Amino acid sequence: MNVRTPTIERADRAPLSRDELAALVAGDIPRGSYVNLGIGQPTKVSDHLDPDAGVTLHTENGMLGMGPYASGDEIDRDLVNAGKIPVTELPGASYFHHADSFAMMRGGHLDFCVLGAYQVSVGGDLANWHTGAPDAVPAVGGAMDLATGARSVLVMMSLFAKDGTAKLVPECTYPLTGLGCVSRVYTEYAVFEIGQPGVAVRETYGCTVDDLRDWLPIELTHPRRP
Amino acid sequence: MIDLVDDPDQAVSGIADGATVLVGGFGAAGMPYALLDALLRQGASDLTVVNNNAGNGTTGIAALLAAGRVRKVICSFPRQHDSYVFDELYRAGKVELEVVPQGNLAERIRAAGAGIGGFFTPTGYGTPLAEGKESREIDGRHYVLEYPIKSDVALVAAHRADRSGNLVYRKTARNFGPIMAAAADLTVVQVARVVDTGDLDPEAVVTPGIYVDRVVVAEPALEELPA
């Protein structure tokens, strides 16, 4: 999925806010897609999906056609999303058991999933389930199934960890979630296409490609400016 | 034929120490709280509990954990904002944990009910959760061999049963119910109401009664549910 079109550099603006990032991801999801939004930041994407765009949301606990969060009288103990938050159902919704829910994912029927990440490698490896810290309680949920099963895996993350290290890396050092599965990475500074070969920058926000090249420990496929 | 029993205590009678117990539910949706409360009173220990999570708050699975009845938890996501009972036991080395990717967990339960001896799944290949497991390349893709989760008992909450044991569920409370009901030697179901045989639309039955052994009417006590 490498882009050959020229990179759009938007150096004269601020990096994307979380809402702007979610809106950007939402705008890239084609009409009619079946989509799973991971817990956390990716959930925000649903706020920016046009209700008329015909995008159907999948939740891995067994539903297609998930609607917005429930409030007040809409709250139903039996209707929750993968984060166990009460949600609503849209016309055309359907329910199914857990094995069917993951079979439709693993079977390649889901067009997109949007996940958070600790690290993504230049080869599209994803690490998002375990920091590897010895005292951490390991918990994977559906992350590996989504990473392996969805036809396109989109990652939304900050470009840098809290300690300032880049999260787009030559090789993941955190335990892996999936191999070669990520196709695009959305960060506050840039959108990266993970392709063969290498990582291309689709657009930047508040920096230039050369800034990214200085900041990141990876090769970018764009030629350096003369 | 099913046993329509009078109370949850009868429903869980005979569950042995050391049993592997599949527990339906995803959060509060479909969680068989009345059966779990009864299992706590019944006293079986050294249990292996299979659920998506490892208990919330102090009720249900967390109560069994707190009482020292659980030797091992098989789940996909133990870490919750209110999984403090499990977290403490795990960090103290007092409970075993097998973390399984959620879809592999579901498929391993499904396989047990479907008589499948094992299956190759792409999920987890190349990750720490596939370490030590047989893998195979099939048609250019890598797969990991996973085995069914054999179990003694399934505790499931459904919406309605008829007197033949046919079950329907409500919304996302269905989650693990149908595959767990099929997978265990003894399937115990709590429902909000039992209707006469013939009163459920056969086209709408999700779990056929062949998978169900005991049914008890137990409306979940909403005030006891975690927020």
C-alpha cells in the first residue's frame, strides 16, 4: 500500500490534536466498510464517522451495527462494547456469539481495524499488548486476532513514548502482537504508509519530512531535499 | 431431557474439586452471577475458571478467587480497572494464569464442543503466546496449532429457556454462551424466565436443548452488578 504521490508537508501548523487525528482516520474509511475500533484512542474515530457513510462498526463481543454510547434510559446491561461500555444498536444490527465474531475477523471479512500501539516496525510488525515489564499482568484481549484478521490494520498512536523515544522503529523491542500486519500509522506529526519496501510519509503536521528523518531511527523512502 | 431445578444451589450441585468451569459473560452482560454465588456456597475448590476476564470488583469470579477456590484462570484479558482481587493473587503467585488471544479462546471452546482435536490459527504466530507451540505454513501463511479447552462444567446465563432446554439470548449477552454450552460435560444455565416447550420460535433458538443439562430461573440482582 505504498503511496507514490508526493508528500504533503504542513509544517506551518500545529501537530494534530487527538480529535483531528480521529477525524483524519474517519475520513480515510471508505463508504460501506466494516470496521472494528480498538479500545482507547481508536474509539474516538466513531465520533467523526458520518452516519450517512454506511460504515458498519463491529464489536468483538458479538455485534455488527453498533451505535453511539448509550445514555440515560438507553443503557442496557446486555448491550455493551468491547470495553464494556453501554452502547446502542443501529437499524440493521446483528448479534452473534464470540467464536463467530472472531471467525468473521480471522476469515478476512472485516475491512479495517484501528488499533493503538506501543511500537510499529518498518516491516509492519505491531507491539501493543504487553510492555514486557516483569510486574505487568499480561492481557491480550482481541488485539492479536484483530491484527492478524482484519484486511487492513490502521494504527493510531503518538509518535513518541513518554520518555521521548520514537515508537516507529526498525524492530519492535516490546513483545509482538502480530507480524507484518500494519498498513498505515496515524500520528500527531505524520501519516505513514507501511509498504514494501519501507515507510513512506503521506503527509506531515507541524514538521517537515526532514524533521521526521532527524527524529526517527528509521529510513524513510523519500529522497532528501537538495 | 433437562433438569429444571428450583434454585441455583441445586443447579451447581455435584461440581467437583479440581473441575474446569467455563463461565459465560463479558463484563456483566451474560454473567451467570446467581450460579457463581451458588458455586461459592457449594464450596468446590482447586478450580480452573475459563472466562474472557479474571473477575471484576468483589462479585462473581472475583468472589471465587478471593475465597481461594481458583487454582488457575484461562482468559484473554485479566487486567481490568476493577480486577484488583485477581491482580493481587497473581502478583503473590497464588493463582496460575493462561493468557489466550480472545479469538483463539473462543475457537478452542468451540472446538471442544464440536469434536475438533486441534486447529491451526494464524492468530498469535510469531508472538510470545505461540512460543513452544507447533506451527505450520499452509498456502503461504503461518499458523499455530491450538487445542480445545476441555471442561467439566459450563455456567451460562441466557434470556429465556423453554422446557426442552432451548435457549435464546439478549443482545451482546450472548457472547460465550452458545459455545460454552456446547463444550462442557455438564451445562448449567440461569435464565430470567422459562417458557413452555413450543413457545420459542424454533427459527430463533440459538442454543438447542441438546447442549443443556440444568436450567434454573434466577433474575440477576441488578444492584449487585459492578458499575
